[in-house]
Amino acid sequence: MDRPARVQVSESELDKAGDVQHQPGQVYNIWYDKWAGGDRDPNAKRRRSPYKCNPEKDTGYTKGSKVKGSYFCLHFARGMCYKGEKCSFLHRLPTDTDVFAASVDCFGRDKFAHYRDDMSGVGSFLRENRTLFVGYLDKSKDSQRLVRRAFKQWGPIAKIKKMDTRGIYFVTFESEIYAQFAKEAMAHQTITGKETLVVRWASHDDDETADDRAVRTIKRLLEEPAAKVQPDLNQTEPAKETGLISSAARKKLKLRSVVTYSDSE
């Protein structure tokens, strides 16, 4: 990249709207003795986000571009970073060469063992999930084409599955890192101008290689230093243990005597 990252929104505009930014690693939690923060969505209670990332115009180099292993800017993905080239995180789209620990997402937020009940949040480090739940769209004939056009800008798509008559789609990317970025970039956005999107993790990945990917993810996690495995500080209640990996995957890992999961969805 030969251009500096663009300032997406002014700091004064964010202050006026009350959208306080906390990128992961910049808020110190004295209870857990660690730096955290950043996984709360300031638009969660809004009808529609006033911000949107434009990768063609907003992408550029930052201070984080000079540091090996830098995470992606969560606020860049949401279209609301006021720091531009002064940001300590990456202002670009993820690629296949971007690899992070299985215990964190591409924004540096700690994953939890189980998904939240509503499948929101950062996700689970026990399962590689490439599929997003996208709802609730206007039920037009062109909606599937519009969904593909809106989501493919964040990364290559493997497939899109539509639930008839309900305005719900399941978008599967070729890699989880694309799904992580797209989930933040498209949440509370609109595609047709008539809806506000609900974007969450899909509760089940029906891809035939899902078990093998789950095995690889957990093996990689077990090889990482224990210090990297941290709890999700914003998980206020224990989530239901629902179908993280199948029984076939558990047999491969020989984890039956250690952890028990439910195969039901």
C-alpha cells in the first residue's frame, strides 16, 4: 500500500454521537489482570449504523502496518476509525496469509469456549466457523444476488444458502478470517435500503470438511502457550453447550474423557 489510511469519521463526530471507541488491548481490567475491551458494538442498540467501511477508499498504511503480527482495526471494519494512518492496527482487508492464534480473532479479541446463546460475540476457539447467519432481508427476487455482492467485498465466498420465504441467508466464506471481518463490517448495515441486517455466527456449518477443520483448530490451540487462552470478559452468562464439534471430531481428538459436548443444535 502506497497511501496512508483515510480518516473515516472525525473524533468530534464520534464524541457527539457518544460512540466511544475501545480497541482490544487498550482497556486494562484489574480483575482479570489483563488488557481487553473492544468487542462491544456501539451500534447494537441502533436501528441502523450511521457508519460504513468503504475498503476501496479507506484502505491504507498505518502505524500498525510497520509492526509484525498487528491485528486488524475493529473500528475500521465498522467504518468509524478517526485515527487514520496514526492507528496502531491494520486498515486493510484480511488475506490468506494473515494467521493469528486460535484463541483470538483477527481483531485481537479473546474467544470463548462456547458461543453465546444468541450466536453473537467473538465466537469459539473450539470450532472454526466460516458461516454467518444474515437476516432479515426484504424478500425480493434479487436479494440473493445483492447478498453476494455485499459480502464478497470482504473476502472470497464458498457458498450462499437461502431459507425460503424468511429473508434469511447463510453466507459461507473460504476462511474464518473473512467471516470475522465481514460480521463486523455488515452488522447493522442495509443492502436494499429497507432493512437493518442482523449478522451473527451460524450455529452449524454443514460443510463436509467442518469436522476436520475443527480438529485442526483444536490441535493448533493445544499447541499454543496456555497464557494465550483467556476468558471472554464480556461473557456475562455461560452459554449453552450446543454442537461445537461432532462426536466424530471428538473421537479423532480423544477428548471424551476431558470435555463433554452436546451434539444437538
